[in-house]
Amino acid sequence: IFSRGRAREKALRLMTIGLIIGLAVVLIQFLRAISAFIIYSELGPLKYFFQRHKTRTRTIHSVVLNMIKYVIIFSALGRILMELGVNYTTYIASLSVIGLAIGFGSQGLVQDVVTGLFLILDGQLGVGDMVEISGQTGLVEEVGLRTTRLRTYIGQVVVILNRNISLVGNYTKGALQVVIDIAVTDEPTARK
């Protein structure tokens, strides 16, 4: 049986879900803009630190922003499920059980994350560094918890799982190559 009360209740729930999604997107964009201002801006409080440690700052900024983004997304998903009538404690419990199953089933993922944390914390490489990893040489575009992305000289993007990184060659100044064209004639020219 269709009633106005139920229709109004469903419309209110749909509006609430839309509002939750909208707030999550706006919050993520706001945090991205604020963090970029704080770190990269000439007026930001961390400009002196950024000038000294550009690659490490970019790397840590990317990792922290991704972690915050995932927390916001999972929190929004939990609120949406609550609006749909799913118990929030059940949602959290199922996330922990799923997390355990994934943890047991994906040892490689855990290795990637642990290696990624040590790569970032040790400062072995950072965004913008010229490195050689697993036979690939290029500029580091992104260092994540799971993968590291390089761009080679020929423009190829190479994604390397962090667990496969055993040796890092870091060229702090980048690759240098000089090509000089000199025109030389066979005959000496006479001066007039």
C-alpha cells in the first residue's frame, strides 16, 4: 500500500544519502585545497620546510591525503548504510572481519604497504627524484603505500610493486646528457 507518509520518508532518506555523498566529496576537495595551501603556498606556514624537503613533503602529503580520503569514504558509506537500515556496529564488525580475511589472503599487499612505509619514512626516494629501480630508470611520479610509479626517458609509465623494490639507485641531480654540435671545415680559411 502506497501512502504519502512512506513516500515522504523515502524521499527524505534519498535526500539525506545525497547530502552525505555531497558532503563527503566537498570535504575531500576542501581538505585537498587546504593541505595544498598549507604546504605549497608562499604564504603557508610550511613553505620553509617544503623548500628544503620538496620530494619528501610531496610524498608524505600524497600518502596522508589518500588515507584521510579513505577514512571519509568509509565513514560516508557507513552513514549511508545506517540510512538504509543497516546497523552501524554490524558494518564496523563486517569491515574488521573482511579486513582479517584480506589480511590472511593477501600477504603480498601487506608486504607492499610495509615496504612503502619504509620507503617513505627512510627517504630513499621521493616524488621528482631520478631513480633506478628493478632495471627501470626514470623520474618518480608517485610513491604510494602499495606501488611506486616512474616515468622513463621515453615517456613510458612504469608501476612497480613496492615488495619488488630491493635496490634503489637515486640520482639526486637527475640524469645529465650533453650533446654538442661543432662544425669543422677541412680547409683553413684565409684572413683578409
